[in-house]
Amino acid sequence: MGDVAARIESKLQKAFTPSTLSVIDDSHLHAGHAGARPGGQSHFTVEITASRFDGLTRVARHRLVNEALAEELAGPVHALVIRARASTE
């Protein structure tokens, strides 16, 4: 796991104490595209399940994840796919 992926995982663990969390570096799929960096670590998919998302809309869940990762989204992360699920789903 790269440095950026490790930071993403750490921040999401701290913010949501998820029951499941997967951080996938998809950068290799975007090589040569806009926002791709030579070293990768620019495009990610996050799959997260947490009780914090219970009762929230998909948009509200995404906003919470985006807020937790604001520093990464302002810097090294060009694209983030979020699959945020409530613990009741």
C-alpha cells in the first residue's frame, strides 16, 4: 500500500471506525489521463461500511468521506470513487 492509500485508510478508520474498509489504488487504470501522476497514487476507490452512515442519504455519506479526506482531495488525489454503506444495509 502506498503512502497516500495508507493516509486515506488511517483517516477513514479514525473518522468512522468502519466495520469494513477497502482502499483500492486505481491509478494504473488512468495512466496517461488527466490528473494521473507518474508515481500513481492519484485515483482511488473507497469501499466503507460504518454505523455513522445509518439513516444518511448517499450524498450525505459522500460528503462526510470527502470532508475526512479534504487534505488528500486538495493535493495528491485526483479522483475518488466512494461506495459508502450503512451498517444496516
